[in-house]
Amino acid sequence: MSDTDFLRLDDSQFSEEEAHVRDSTREWVSKEFMPRLQEHVRQDGSFPMDLVPQLGELGMFGANLDGYGCAGMNNVAYGLLMQELERGDSGLRSFASVQGSLCMYPIYSYGSDEQKNRWLPRMATGELIGCFGLTEPDFGSFVTGMRTRAERRGDRWILNGTKRWITNGSLAQLAIIWATTDEGVRGFVVETDRPGFETRDIKGKFSLRASVTSELFLQDVEVPDENRLSGVEGFRGPLSCLTQARYGISWGALGAAMACYDEALGYAQDRIVQGGALASKQLVQEKLVFMLTEITKGQLLCLQLGRLKDRGELQPVMVSMAKRNNVDVALRIARDARDILGANGIVDDYQAMRHMVNLETVRTYEGTHDIHTLILGEHITGMRAL
Ligand SMILES: Cc1cc2nc3c(=O)[nH]c(=O)nc-3n(C[C@H](O)[C@H](O)[C@H](O)COP(=O)(O)OP(=O)(O)OC[C@H]3O[C@@H](n4cnc5c(N)ncnc54)[C@H](O)[C@@H]3O)c2cc1C
């Protein structure tokens, strides 16, 4: 594997424990996950569910949370974990992000002790899988128009609505559903076997094929008030979960970029064109230099974010910059890598194109590239763009 630690972060910036998390995750992904990936990519939207107990055992779910069977690692170790999962495939990192950042985190942060004890330990092992229902067919970037409704009936709630583009929707036993109520937006933990809860998988995806994406239909689904996340009100709830997931994505996208760089470099060194290695051509070197430079800059961005997060000083707008930048450069790196591979780059014996199409989703979900531009633009100018 090529060296992407150009600035020697290993010697001076990552602790032994952080490096160990990275290296052991990389090993697991390459030994256990990669041999299984192609069959799932070739199927239309599926995930190797038999690996989930191993993911749980290795502490990959809610890894930066404390207690309840979670690994309690710091945020740099957690970021490196995300990087290595996405070096495998964005679908694998998405699985862990949704479980940890979007489902365990809100229960951990806004749930009652009873809710935490009831659900978190079994989510940490992967016995219970969660999904996060925020996006709706008509509202993605601007969920303020959300139509899913929860009506209070005494000590119970009746939920109605449709959620679309929900990762792990049909695999989940628990859904975190965000809905409007007379009191504003509220979050509910909905067991997916409740009457009136149905799912339908979205087929025909070119991207994130090794991941299940579903629609959720809620028709008069009844939950007790004890399933409401009582510790948060309004859009702060879902947005704070998204900040957690976007943080992981910032690291994860670099993992995909590293896989592409590694593949392109190796290929260019071996491939002979016009009597010389492809890697000896100036235009190819320019692409490789771009890749390594952007990976290195992206890592520094993430590292500083992680240290700030550990000190409780992270601001969501900082995460916007990292998510926007790192996914963008990862996508450009994947495209360049695919280009260097020539015709071989379009078949799934090679990784670059799979990462490239995956990264198209990563660019769109968790706040699109342009939405993060608008967030940063408003932060800089104090003016909301029209
Ligand atoms: C594979 C996959 C998995 C997903 N998993 C989940 C999940 O688990 N849970 C969940 O809740 N959601 C999930 N999503 C949904 C995702 O978060 C949304 O797709 C995303 O927020 C964008 O919303 P949209 O698709 O409705 O696009 P739109 O909001 O319609 O945006 C379309 C385009 O318009 C641009 N745009 C929008 N508004 C503006 C503006 N004001 N100015 C300029 N440009 C603008 C956007 O940047 C984008 O380029 C997933 C999506 C995918 C593809």
C-alpha cells in the first residue's frame, strides 16, 4: 500500500491508540469486508448483514460514545475508524455512521436513562439496527417543510407521513423519526414492527450499491410518549445528529480518496505506454501530486477538527467546511484515478469507479456540497444568500 502520510502525522500527531484503531480497522476491512463487497455491489442494494455482529464486537458502532457497551474512543480515533471503513466502501461507512451518529447519538444525548439502557447496549453490538428518518420525498435540503406529523393522544402519539432515501430503512428494528407536532419538531424512536409501519427499498441505484436505501411509510403508527426523545426540541435535534455524521464523513471521504490514489499509483507504475511506465508521464504525475496534496490537506483539516471536538470546541460550520472540501476533493481524486486506469477503470475489478459513484451520493447526502457552501457563505458574510 502506498504511503499517504506525507507529513509524518504518525510520528507526531496520532497517539499509539489512534494509530492502532486505524491499522486494525484497515486489516479487518481488507480481510473480512473486501472479499464480500463485489457480490453486494453487483446485487442491487444489499449489505453483508452477517458481518454486523463482528462490527459490533470490534466496537465500530457508536465508537465515540461512552458506556452502554460503546468503545468510548476519542474523536480522532473515531475519525480514523471512519476513514478506514470508507477506504473499503462508502456503504460500509454509511452503515456505521447511521447506526452510531444518527441513531445511537440522539438516544445517548436526548433520551431518558430508561431509553438509553433499553436500546443502546443492543445497538452497540449490532443486535438492533437503527435508521434515521428525516428526508421526505418533497423535502431534502430544506426539511423545514417536513410533512410527517405526530399527534398527541393522551400519553400516546400517532405518526403519519413518508420518509425517503433512508439508509438501512428495511433492515432496521428501530427508526428515529423526526416529525412536526403542535409543539414543534420532535424526535421519536419507532420500533419498525409497529402496525402501520412499512418500508420499500429503492432500486436501480448506480451509487452506494452495497447499502440498503429505503422509503418509510407511517400510517397511524402509534407509539407511547416514552418513545419520544424528550431532551431536545425543534430542528436542533436532527441537525445536531447531522453534525456528528458529517464529522465522520469528512474523515471517511479521505479513506475513499486514499484507496483511489493507492490504486492509481500502483497501476501507473506497472502500466507501460509508449515504452515507459505511465507513472513517468508528466500529466499523470500532475494528477498523482494533486491527489496526495489534497489527501494531506484534508487529513490536517480533520485532525484539527477532531482535537477541537475532543475539547468541546467544535462548531457545526467548521464541519461544513471539512465535509464540503473533503468530499469534493475525494470525488475529483476518484475521477482522476479512474482516468489513469483507462478502460480497466470502468470494470469492478478495480475500485476507483465504485468510489467515484459512491462519492456522488456522499456529495449529496448530509447537506449537499452547495448547501454547505451557503452555510459557510452566510457565516462569512452574515448574509443569507437568496
Ligand atoms: C443513498 C442515499 C442515502 C441517504 N440516506 C439518508 C438517511 O439515512 N436519512 C435521511 O433522512 N436522508 C438520507 N438521504 C437523503 C439526503 O440527505 C438528501 O438527498 C439530501 O439532503 C438532498 O436532498 P434532495 O435529494 O431532496 O435534494 P434537493 O434538496 O432537492 O436539492 C437538489 C439540488 O438543488 C440544490 N439546492 C437545493 N436548495 C438550494 C438553494 N437554496 N440554493 C442553491 N441550490 C440549492 C442542492 O444543492 C442540490 O444540488 C440519503 C440520500 C441518498 C442518495
